Amino acid sequence: MSAGTNPAREDLGQVADAALASGAQDGDVDAFHELIRRHAGLMRAYAARIVGSASEADDVVQNAFVIAWRQLSTLRDPGAVRPWLMRITSREAYAWVKKRPAEVPLEGFDAAPQERHQPESTAIRNAQLAALSRALDTLSEDQRRCWLLREVAELSYAEIAAEMDTAPSTVRGLLSRARASLTIQMEGWR
């Protein structure tokens, strides 16, 4: 074993989120790194949908993890670390969008050329994702946010209600309308 390898670090992949969160609250940096490894992808996908850019999503997620590290003492239920991280990501992503300067197009630059020969399945998947993105853009901001928090962040109705500072019954209504609209708009992709 080399001097830089930590055998306990290798075992963290088998540890439950609640135990990792408790360890991180006690100052275990390796436990927090494992939480980052587990949840960064979901957080990045969620943030990218809100901010509209993978590179900006990376910045949002980085900010979210810095805030999470600093606020670990506020995590009451270590078993709920994933929803807690998603709420931080949500707040950071919406704050990022609000403080973003207006986009000014650069003249003389075209979009990057697309590859000419993509496998059919990749093309279909990209078309489906583009259709879903367009369908999501037609929803009201509250409906879109509810749908993303439920379907992408996988938060419960109660967690969404707390995040949006509204009643769970309102969340159910917003999700119902969002799902109905998306079902109609995505009918061609069934």
C-alpha cells in the first residue's frame, strides 16, 4: 500500500448516506468527499436544467457544496442529506440565474458545428431531450420548478412544499398540471 492510500477511504463506497453525513458533521472530510462523489451528478443535472449551461451548473454545484460543508451543523436528519443537498442546489441555481447579467450575443460567431454521423439512438435521445426541454419551457415557473424538484431532484411533496414555501396541496396541483401538459406535449414520443 502506498503512503497516500487510505484503506478507510476505499470502504466509504459501502457506507450509507446517513453515516457519511454524520461523519462529515463530525469533521470527516473523506465522508464529505464520498457524499460529493455520490450526489454531484444529480445536482449538476438539476442545476444545468435551471441555469441552462453545463459549465454554469458546475459553478452552481461547487458553490452548493461549499455552502453544504459550512452548514453541515444545520442538517437535522443525516438520513435526508440528499434532499438537503438538492435544496441547497436549487437555491443556488435560482440565485445564479437572478444575478446573471443579460446575455449579449457575440457577432461573427456561429454555433459549434454538429457532428455529421451520430448513431441513430443518440440522435433520437437528443431529439427527445430537446422536445422535453421545449415542453418544460412552456410551463409556468412554479410548475417547472415543482416538476424538476420531484422528477430530477426526487424530493418528496413535503420537501418541495418546504423548498417553495407553499402547501403540499399546492405542490400536488402544480405537479398535476405540469404532468398533464408534458404528457400532451410529449405524446409523439411514446
